[in-house]
Amino acid sequence: MDPGAAELYDQALLGILQHVGNVQDFLRVLFGFLYRKTDFYRLLRHPSDRMGFPPGAAQALVLQLIRLREQPGFARDVLRFQKQ
């Protein structure tokens, strides 16, 4: 996702964060939404399954996204984009 596109969601996400009051509860809301409204927690059990993830894939995706933002250049790139 283009860093600028993420700004489209900032107000909505910030509103949720302000409403719940802390990051831990914000993440509970976010993952609760994924559980209730998406196939994020659904496991692919058969090759014919059309929804869900292979075992461990959803966790790997979240960890990959966390690690991406921990990289030293990520914050610098976001700041540079915001100054444009």
C-alpha cells in the first residue's frame, strides 16, 4: 500500500483509538473485526476451500507487517513522503 493511501484511513482509525483509549484495546477491536467480518481466522482445511489461510499464514502476515515497520528506513521513508 502506498503510504499516502494509508492517510485515507487515519481519521477513522484515530477515532477508534481515541474512543477505546489505548493501543491494546484498539488492537482488540481490530482483530475482533477481522474475526467477525473476514476470513482472517478461518483455516484452509481442504484444497477445495476458497476462503481462509493455511495454518500459520495469518500470524506470519501480521509478524511480517510488524517487522516491516521496525526496519530503520521505514520511518524515514514515511516522513519523506509526508513532506512532499
